Amino acid sequence: MSMEKRIATGISGLDRVIEGGVRDNTTLLVVGSSGTGKSTFAMQYLNYGLENGENALYISMEEPPEQIMREAKMLGFDLDEYYEKELFFFHSKGKDFVKLVDEQLPALVEANKNYSVKTRVVIDPLTPLLWAVQDKQEQREIITKLFYTLKQLGPVLITTEEHASPGETVGEDVLIPIYMSDGAVHLTYRPIGGAFNRALEIIKMRATRHGEEVYPYIFVRGIGVVVRTTPLISAEDVRKYDDVFDKAIRTAADLGAGEKVLNRLVYVKDNWSYPFSPKETLQIFFESQGFNDTMTKEDIARKKEALSSEPPKTESEGCQDTVFSEEEALSDEAGSSEQDEDALIDIENLSELEELVR
Ligand SMILES: Nc1ncnc2c1ncn2[C@@H]1O[C@H](COP(=O)(O)OP(=O)(O)O)[C@@H](O)[C@H]1O
Ligand SMILES: [Mg+2]
């Protein structure tokens, strides 16, 4: 798991499938058609920051602040106490975007430079800007500049209205904002009745191991949105597959893998967060690295020899020393008999093979 500090979005259920929250100074795009709950998301995100001592900047390109505050109240968020103390609005009407992006926001960032309180930023929605700037190249440039500027204040949440045509996964009109964002979630609403007609999917989340399911969400007055997720993997399960990895690392070393490959395997072990065994993944990886059960003694010798012409510590013994920790030795003992059957490439068979080749 990544060690970087995460910032909770405050959107119930979302944080636990994105490693605890968003990264600071990144953009998160919320895409969905009208009525899917984008504004509710934005308000919940803002409110969470305000309640936790942050400042907030709300950029609206349509509605005036008074109306936004009124709507927030209807959703159960009373922002009056923060208004113009911790919560600030930028209301950019008509075609003022260029001025907003080129002058006002950079000036604000500059003025904020030595200010230690974090500012959560919301743009709800970005859509009028996309409509005002039709040229794709121009759109890309203005969004780049806008995102770049706002990210300096803190984590940014942007909503965008989607108009997907039948058969489209995501509307073509939102592809540029998705492309430019560090993260993107997609909200869909199928008015078919029942509790599961609204769903959230994570389209992307840079540098994050994120949930990949379709998550139903509901509106709860007083909370906002509650996304019905299950945590990615429980803390005690995280180390469940260490034995499988250790076995694989030993096998790789025996097959003549170099330090780089072995270190990479250790890295994969430390970062594995799927609720299923890495065995198949490792098998596929091994094959891609040229390790398989048809390897002959000569193949192995050739591999080792090729490596030994490189800098020191490339012999399998040396590799094992660098890769294996005491921890590993313990876990090896604990789960050995069962894991032996799980061996990727049976070492016994290999020595038989060696005999044959001889
Ligand atoms: N407490 C609630 N119960 C049921 N539905 C709600 C509730 N709050 C909001 N909604 C639904 O959310 C919709 C609007 O959400 P909103 O966040 O404004 O969406 P968007 O910004 O994507 O257009 C409303 O039309 C309504 O259907
Ligand atoms: Mg809205």
C-alpha cells in the first residue's frame, strides 16, 4: 500500500476503496448525467473539509452563492457559519472563464502561498466552461491551466455533466476532463425503481489501488451520499499470501533470477492487496520472464552466467540473502506444507530434469 498521506473525501464508503482518500494536490472528477447526485457529492466533500478545520473554495459557473447555500441546506448541510470565513465562492458568469483562469485564480493561489490551512476546492459544474470553449485544443489548454492552478490550493473536486449516447460507456463530451484529471468516478442512474438504481464506478485513480466494482449508492438526508462498498481487504488478510510470494521468490532465485527480478517480486509481495491468491499472476509473470517448467539445467546455468557477468550479488545464494528477511523465514515455517503444493515450478521436478539432461 502506498505510504502517502490520504485526504478523506468525506463521501461515505468511497474512501475505503481508494486507499483512504484522495492525494493532496490532485483533481477528482465526478461525472454523471443530471440528477445523479454530483452536487450532493461536491457539497458533502466540502462540508467534510470545513467540519475538519479546512478552508473551502467553491467555484460556480452558473448559480450564485446564495442559491448554492440554500440548496446545501436542503441537503442537510448548513454552511452559514462558514460563509466568507472559511468558505469562499468564486462566481464566474458568462464568458469570464478566461479571466478567471488566467488572472483571478493564479492571483488567489499566490496570495495563499504562505497560508498553512488547506483549502478544498470544488467546481460544480465544469460544464459551462466546456460549452463555452468548443475547440478541443483550446479546451485542453484551459482545463490544464485551471487544474494546475487549483491543485496548488489542495485537493480539487470537479463535477461534469454527462450526456452519454445509447451504447456509450461514458459520454464523449467528458473525455477531455477525465483525461486531464488524476481521478474520476462515474455516477449512473437507471430510474427502474428499487434500492440499486444508482451506482458509482471508479474510472481511474492515479497511484491508487482502487476498488473495481460497481457500487450502489443511496441518498441519506443529513449525510448526503452513502456508497455501499465493502473494504478492499481487511488488515489481517493483507499478509495472507506472503507464503506464496516467498515460495515464488525462492523458486525464482533457484531458476537464476537476477536481483532486479527478485526485488521486484518483494515489492509486489509488499503491495499485493487483492483478496485472492497471487499464484496465477506470478505464474504469468514468471513465464513472461522466461521461467517455466520446461527450463533445462543449461538454461538455468546460462541465465546465472549471464547475470554473473553483471555487478556482484547476482548468484542465487547472494540473491536469497538480499531478498530474504527473518520475517520471511518465519512465515515460511508456518505455512510450508500446504504451500509446497502451491509451488509455481516444482523444484524436485527440475532436478529430475537435470538428471535426464545429464
Ligand atoms: N434525500 C434524498 N432522497 C432521495 N433522493 C434524493 C435525495 N437528495 C437528493 N436526491 C436526488 O438527487 C437528485 C439531485 O442530486 P444532485 O446532487 O443535485 O444531482 P446533480 O448535481 O448530479 O444533478 C435529486 O433530483 C433527487 O432525485
Ligand atoms: Mg448539480
